[in-house]
Amino acid sequence: MNHTSTTELTSPVLAAPATTALTAPAATARPARRITGRPALYLLASLIVSLLAASAAPTPLYAAYARHWGFTPVTTTIIFGVYAVAVLAALLTLGRLSDYLGRKPVLLAALAVQAISLVVFTTAGGTGDLLLARIIQGLATGSALGAIGAGLVDIDRERGTLANALAPGLGTGSGAIASALLVQFLPAPTHLVYLVIIAVLAVQAAGVALLRETVTPTRPRLAVLVPEIRLPAAVRGRMLTATPVVFAVWALAGLYGALGPSLVQALTGSASEVLGGLSLTALAAPAVIAVYLLRGLPARHVMLTGIAALVIGVGITLAALSAGSVAAFFAGTVISGIGFGSGFQGGIRIVVPAAAPHERAGVLSLLFTVAYLGMGIPAVGAGLLAVHGPGLLGAARYYGLALIILAALALAGLHRTQRALQ
């Protein structure tokens, strides 16, 4: 750990009078200023926003890609799903690397790889390029999230934890709508959005280079790359309670991320990228607000809020799909977003505190495994149903009913473990 004080890092070095040759080097050996404290916290949080915005940026473009290259919703959901698998693989294998190499080297490498993925998007000539870009993007995002999450807690445990909860929703929501606006109203729709994000990442990389390192680098062991997923006996019941709702809320996010614009187009008949991107933003923005407003409530109450909002929101959305009501669809999406934010945070807060400090990393890894499996696999199933089953709207209805059933299972589990959670 670098024990250099904040004062030493932020105050200029007093230069001695240059009266002799011996004092001149001291005057020029001024240490570089380093970003510390709240500015460092904000910079790291902004990295999560940018990385998740980059992951959401292709969402408004999927319909355009499908028209241009003639692929079906199955291909769209596979392109979306491989990202979730790549993020998961990186989280489980590269997530702890920054504990050994340091936060800064891992972040700089991840930002460089993320930029490469955006270049591949920009030059894509077919579905194979899109798949490659999403895999590279997922690996970069997964490896960066581990380092960023740890770095935020290194700087400020309380604010860092809150930033870890708020930033992903901010990134997903802002990335989808910003991408849609750029695509619809500015030229080069399949290029400009990615070039803008590359420019943002370049500025952030310069900031990362000035961060104060919070880890003393050591030689990593090969075992660091072996996933560690442990489920201590003390958290097994709680994990069984949280798993259905965590899976369900991330499956909902996966549906909107992969097929949200197509659902809006089916309801409205409009190919507007802004309307399509707004569907994901309408889910992510209320999730952020819910996380912030409910942060002081007991974990069980947060989970109950998430389950209730998920059931009500998805129910309204299903009714909207049957009635063809765009207004009701977005209303249901907003309520579902509250369920997304509070359901996931409630799950984390129910499970993680019951684990011993040395067990929490493994428990969190298992929770994120559930989350990203929920994000990727059901979306591919929805694509298959849309093409080989009841069609897009019919697939969304089956999907919604499955989410409500999962929420009911979570409610039953929460009732069963009520005493243990009090």
C-alpha cells in the first residue's frame, strides 16, 4: 500500500534557492500531482458510467444492423448474450488481477481493449464482426469492473459502495438514449457514437494515469486466474432467497437490452431509434433512483419493494402488449425499473453481510454469476421464441410470465427466511 500522505501528493514542493549546483536538481524534482479523494472517486465512478454506456450504445442500432445484414431476433439476442458471458468470464478470471498488478495498470489496459472493441464496431462488415466486438467489449468491461469496484472502496468505503450501486444504471440508461440521439439526428449512425465514446475513454485514461495507486504491485500467481466461487453455509438459505429475484431482474434488463427497441417498433410502427433507446433508459433510470432512495431501508424491505414493483410493472407491460398501448408499456417499464434496482440491491444486502469478510468476494462473484446468466441466456431464449414460436410480442408475454413466477418464488423464500433476516 502506498502510504504517501494526501498533503504530499497535492501540495507543490518548495524549491530551495538555486545558489549552488547541488540545489538545482531538488528544485526540478517536483513530484507529479496525483488525483486523490473525491475527484478520484468521481473519476472511477465515471469509468463505470462510460463502460456501461458503451455496452448499451449498440442497442438502438440492432434494428438497423438487422435490416442491413438481414438477421433475425435470434442473432440479435446472441450478439447481446455473448457480451454477458464475456463479462462474466472476465469478472471470474481477471477480477482479482488488480489486487496484484495495481488498479491503474489493469484499468489502462481495460480502457485500451474497450477502445479496440469500439473500433471493431466502427469497421464492422457483418454479424461476425459484431460478435467479435461484443466479446472484446465484455472482456474489457468485466476486467475493469473488478478493479474499479475495489478502487472505489479503497478510497471511501461508504461512498464507494453507493457509487458501485448507482453508476451501472446511469451508464446503461445514458448510453442507450445518447446513442439513439446520435444515431437518429447526426450523420454516420454506425460510426459516430463509437468514435465519441473512444474520445471520452481517451480523456478518462489520461485521468487514470494521474490517479494515486492504492495497491503495492506484486507478482501475481497463476491461481489468481482460477475462479473462486464459495457458498458458505451461513449464506445458503439467503442465497436461495435472493437468486430468483436477482436472476429475474437481470433477465428483464437483458430483454430490454436485446429486444426493447424491436418491441417499441412493434407497438408503434415507428423505426425511431430514440423511441427504441428510450425503452432501456426508462428501465435503467428508475433503477438508479430506487437504489438511492431506498439505501437506508432494511434489506428485507428493499427486496419486498423490488418483488412488488417487478410483478406490478411486468403485469402492466404485459397488458400494454395485449392492448397495443405505448403509454402503458412505458409506464410498466418505469415501474419494472424500480423492481430492477431495488430487487438487485436487496439481494446483495440480504446475502453479503451474512458472509465473513474473507468470504465476501466469492459470494459476490456467485451473485454476479447469477445476474449475468440471467442477463444473457433468457434473452437468447426470447429470440428463439420470437422467430420459431409465437412471434416477438408473444415471446415477450411468455418471458414476462416467467419473470412473475420467479418473483413469486422469491417472495416465498423471503417469507421462509423472515426470522433470519430480522
